[in-house]
Amino acid sequence: MDTTGTLDEALQRLHASGPERLGRLTNHAPMAVEALAARGQGAAVHRWLDLYASRLEEFPDAVEPITDADWRSPLGDPRRAADWIARFGRELGERPWRDVLALWWPRLLPGMYGGSTHPVIRVGHAVRTLLADRSGGGITEPRLTELAHALGYWAARHHPVADLVPVPGAADAAAALDAVVPLDVREGGFPARLGRVRSLPVWAAAVTDPAEAHRGLTELVRAATHRYATHGHGDATMLVHAATAPNAVLRTLPALPRALWVPSLRAAWTASAAVTAMYAPDTPEPCVPPGAVTPEEVFERALAHGDEHVVKLADTALDVGDERAFAAALRAVELGEPLR
């Protein structure tokens, strides 16, 4: 847990900004600065944020309060982002954050595909900061506010995916990802491509035990991270989410009732597989092992590169913690456009 106050300062600075810019592009700064602080790079947080600052927009205007009686109709309406953030801010001020998360997680989970999966990723980063203090005495207002912003963004970009036709998959996550058939038409942005996903391979459909769901999510994150090393050239930015979205879910599991773990696994698989279908290349490239490299060196290279997706994939790669995951992070450094 960052005890320097740097992360809280950065979050306070960011909460004057909206969750998006240009009406469609995600504000990645809250996720990236949390990753930097979590990986011992707190001294770089404000310097990185200064470079990213030109991509921030002012916080959006409110429309009207979201009530208990009518919260379904504004679900998925990005014009109501400020209303949703205010709603979660009120709830988190009145109830323990775990209770709020447990109530809304099953409501929001079916729509984790909106906003290119960034909302659930932002929630995963926010929850990690809150779980880092086991005693509960160090949970700060900026970190609770960050959870309100993350959940509010998710509600505003809530976008379900339904009626997918199951096709034969595989027993393990890596083989199931290999079984994903790329879209015939790979043009347009995330929403357009997501609308073309009609079928996905079956994987982990028989899981009913929460502990098995946790193991499955861990396996999925590992497989998707490893796969980036050989397939990231299909889209250096978007294929990051095949790993970071399920990892956000995995990070959130300890804060959730165990009854929610199995549906969380299924939603995470759909997200990872859909991103794979939307952006994977037709042929893989060889994976070059990075050799003797420490986790700290991997993350330092990601920080020196600076791109927010590179930083977040490196953060996930360190969670996986093996040589091929490190190779994936370094592949992202090679492929991505550095932050300037």
C-alpha cells in the first residue's frame, strides 16, 4: 500500500477530470497512476501525469440524480456519467464499500464490455488500493472517490453482449483462446467490432465452485498475457485488454461474496475471447524470451516507455510473474507508441 500520499494526491488531481475524452476515448490516468504506485514507482506518478495531462477533459455536467426507483433506464447512457458517479459517491458515503460493490457488481457485470472493458479495469485498480490496507483504517477519501468514479463510468458505459452461439472450445484457457475464430471483417472501433461477434468457444462452462472459478480466472489471465507475446502485433493496444480485463475481475474477487465468483469467471472469459476475436492476427510471431530480467526491470522499461496500456500490461505481467509474461510486457514496449 502506498503510504506516501502520492497516489491520493494524484487521484484528487484526476477527479476533476471526466472518465473520457472526445466522447469515446477512456481516461486511463487513474489506472496507470495506481499501477505505478502499486509497483513502487510513486516518485514517477506526477511526472507521468504531467505528460498525460493534455489528454484530460473537464468533468462532465450532471443531468439529474439517479434514484433507487429509476436506476435501470440510465444504465448504459454515457451522457449520465456525472449522475452515476454522484450516485456511487452518495452510496459509498453511507455504506461500507464492500457492501456497495457486492450490490452493484452483479448488476453491472453483464455490461462489462462497454467502454472497451476499461470501466471494469478501472474498478479492479480501485479495489486493489482498498484491499491493500487489511485493517481498514487507512482507506482514504480519494480512494473511495476513485471507486465511485470507476463504478459510475461502468454504469454509464454498461453494454451487454447476448445471444452468442457456443462453439467447441478446449479444456484449458490457452487452447480455448487459440480456438477463437477471428472476425472476417476487422474494421472500425471496439463497439462496431463487438457487434460482429456472434459466437465464441466454450470454456469453463461447467465450473460451479468458487475456488475453481478463482483458479480458472488465474489460468485465463496467465494464458491471455502469454498470448500477447506472440499475437500482440495484431493490435498492440487493444489486445492488451484480453489480459487486463480478466485480471481486473481476478483482483476484485477477494472483495466480493463467493457466490459472485463463478459468474465473474464467465463474464471475464467472454470479454477476453471477444477481444481476441476482434483483434487477433491471422498468424502468430515467435516469442523471444527476455533472458535474465527481474520484475522491477520489466516495469521500469514499461515506465520509461510511458504508454498507459504498456504500463497496465506490465502490471498484469508482474501478477503472472513468469518469463513468458515478462516477454509479453517487453513485446508491448516494442510495439506501442511511447508517451511523449
